[in-house]
Amino acid sequence: MSATDATNAEIIRRVQERVLNLQNMSYVDLKALPPTAIESVQIFGKAISITVYRDNRPNDELLIVVQAVRDGLFGRFPFYVEGFVSSSSGEKLNAAEELLWDFS
């Protein structure tokens, strides 16, 4: 595995881990999150920003998105995005692809 492949795999793993941790939170706790929370991390010497977005949706739903941004040849770009929708009833569903377009 190349260094780039290892870095990419680790970025994806961290985003997926963050999503799982967020999915384990209650609706009330998710609703209390700030609209945007950015964390800067180093992965194999590469600066990566991992951002959690909380977007209030109709019908008391929350869209929770985790986005990894990294440096590329032409600046910083969104590299990997995952998210889910949480309802006030506690149900959590993977976010439809079109809900993630603004974050990709």
C-alpha cells in the first residue's frame, strides 16, 4: 500500500468512526451540537480538517455530516463525506447522496 493509499484509508476510517460516535448520541445531544465544529488533525504528516456539520431540517430532523478536507494540487478540497439524518423519535438513517452534495 502506498503512503497516499494509507493516508486515504486512515482519513476514511476516522470519518466513519466519527459518524458512528455521533450516531450513538441522542437526538437531544445532537441538537445541542454547534452548527459547525472543525478539528485539525495530522494523518501521516498530512494536515487534515475534519468538520462536523449539524443542519436543522424540516419535521424536527437533523442532518449530521462529517467531512474530511485535505490539501491537493490546487488547494484544499473535500476528500470524504458521510452523514445521517436523525429524527426526534430517535430514528437515524444514512443521508441520501443529494443531501451530501453541498459538502462534497
